[in-house]
Amino acid sequence: MLLGLCDRTVLEHVDIDEDAETVVAHVRPKRPKKRRCGRCGRLSPHEDNGDGRRRWRGLDLGTVQVWLEADAPRVRCRDHGRVVAAVPWARHGARQTRAFEDTAGWLVTQCSKTAVSGLLRIAWRTVGGIVTRVVGEIDARVDRLDGLRRIGIDEISYKRGHKYLTVVVDHDTGRLVWAAAGRDEKTLRGFFDALGEQRCAQITHVSADAADWIATVVAERCGNAVRCADPFHIVKWATEALDEVRRQAWNDARARARREPVRGRGRPRSDAPPRPGHERARALKHARYALWKNPEDLTQRQHAKLEWIAKTDPRLHRAYLLKEGLRHVFKVKGEAGKEALDRWLSWAQRCRIPAFVELQRRIRRHREAIDAALEHGLSQGLIESTNTKLRVLTRMAFGFRSPDALIALGMLALGGYRPSLPGRTAA
Ligand SMILES: [Zn+2]
């Protein structure tokens, strides 16, 4: 009971190593003659003794580390050939018990990387393998692609923007349902292949950013679905255009600063000539967050900064208002949203800021999909929050060797199915 062994496990004897502060429990399966394939569970004939005895890390007893030790014979499976026989206390290929892995799998969805490896006393790399096995077991049990109607497709970068994942979320359940390494037509076709023709036909809405490779594959595989632009990305375009204007203003200020007298080190003399260019460049550099953030989230200082911009740089302030105006369009949605977008487009067309004139053209090109998004109101919050959470996870998964482990971590945290903690009845 203390070791959490199931009734299919026999405890032979227990060693306590007081110096190492570990407990080693020697165990065997209840019916050692009837061995099963570790991969598929088929009853299979004995092959050999493999590498002899093996150890599995179990859940700690208080502060004491626990290990289970047992023979690890191999069987000959009809499908999988020579393979280590299944054991009731651990998953195939694991170096920890099932209870240990479930605890680790539950923890990674709840707390930081440092907390997980500190509490469980395992290397972070080990967690990657654990998560992959836990998710593999869930995937064998549930079909995440069943009953999909309204989906969102997105890409997310990791490894500092050098690598990409394509992800699919379910708008109705808010779950992450599919992810794979890469961002191209071939990768996305993998999703529709897994979905199958019949279930593709049942998809009614697809939201995605304006990437051509997504549009191509969606048109080819579920042409009847309504294609909606992803409001999150459209607003991001506006933020990018705004940043271009801010950078320009900053560069202008710096050019002006270069013509100003050079100052030596230390505190300037009281009669030193003022250097407005320098001050302006510094202020603009730090105005970034004030311009980016939603007005309702601004701090008092950021409010002051915006007021300063309004007074001193009407052009940059106009760009800010344009960005906010576009955000407003997606907030009101529906017919009112479409009308607001019409007004916004004619405003942007006449604004004399090249970045926004270009943005206005781009939005007109995608007008149909944007109108669909306004009509059907596929929640922008979902993709946005999935995106943010995935970004946190990619940082957490730093140190995992393969994208598979990262995908598994994403599935475990955002896919809606988690292992229950050992010893508790599942909620
Ligand atoms: Zn097998």
C-alpha cells in the first residue's frame, strides 16, 4: 500500500539503504508465466532475459526515494518481434512507474519547469519523455478529431522564431486538437488526412490568419466551410504598422540628435544647451508599450506618455488611433462591426501614413474573410489565449530534444485530457 503497487504486482522483499536514503522494492508481476508484449499487450512467448534486472523510480515515501526492481525479460510478439515484456507498474519504455509519470504529467500542466524538476528530483529532459508517453496513452483512448465543426488554424514559432508548429484548435470546446512541426501545405494536409474525407465535410467554419498556404489547403480539403479571418492577426497587422510609424519617428529624432552638441561624461553643466532631439529619441524608444497596450490596461505613466505623443507628434498619434479603431471593429462585431470597418477603411485610405494606407489595401483584399469573422464571431480570445499559452509552453519545453515532446506538452496542457493524480478518484 505504501508503495502504491496494484493488485497485479507481487512484492518479494524490500531493501532499505540508510546511507543513500532510498527504498528498493523487489517486485514481479502476479502471473509471470503469462507475459505480454510491452507495445501492444498481446500474450507472447518468452524470448530471453533481456538485460537482466531493471529499476523504475517510484513516488517518494516522504523524503525517501523509492525504486522498484524486477526482471525485465523479453517476449516475441507476432507484430513487434523481440520486445521487453509489459509490467503492471510502468508504461513501456519508462524508467519511472505509472504513478510517478501521472504525477509528473499532472504537475507540468500546473507549475513551472523548475518546480517540477525540483519537486520530483528529475532532470527536465526526463519530463519530455514522460509527457510523450502520457499523451500517447490518452491519444490511444480518445479521438480528438471527432465531432469537429468550427476550427481555427494557426502557426506558432519556437526556438527564437527559427522553427514552427502548425496548430489546430476547436472553437466549440476551446481545446487544442492537433499540432505538427512545420508550416506549409504538406504539414497542414497531414491534419486533413488524419481527419478523413467524411469529417472534413462536416467542418462548417475555419478561422485562420491570411497565410496563403492555409487558404490553399482549406479550399482544397473543405471548400464548403466558411473561411473567417482571424481577428487577432488582423489587429496584429495594425500593431506592426503602428510600430513602423513609431520607429520612423524615433529615427527622425535620432537624426536630429546627431546634429546636437556632444556631451562629456557625468552630470551636464547647468548652462549646457538643451538637446531636445536626444530627449525625444529616448522618450519614443520607451513609448512602445504605451502604444501597444490596450488603453484599459495602461498605467498612469503610459497614459501620460500617450498624451505627450498626442501633443508633440500628431502623425504618430493618428497611427495609434487607427490601430485602436481597428481593434474596436472586432469588439463590436456583427453588422455594426462591418459598418465600423467601412468607416475605418475610408479613414485609413486618407490618413497619409503609408503603413496604414498599405494596411487598408491588405484588409480590403481579405474583406470577405474578415466579414465572415465579424458575422460568425469566432472568438478571437480563444486563438489569442491558445497562442499565449503555447508560447509559455515553448519556453518551458526548451531543453526537450524533439518537437514531438513539445507538441505532447501542448496537448497535455491544452488538449483537455489530463492524467488524474494517483490515489484520487478521477473527477
Ligand atoms: Zn506487440
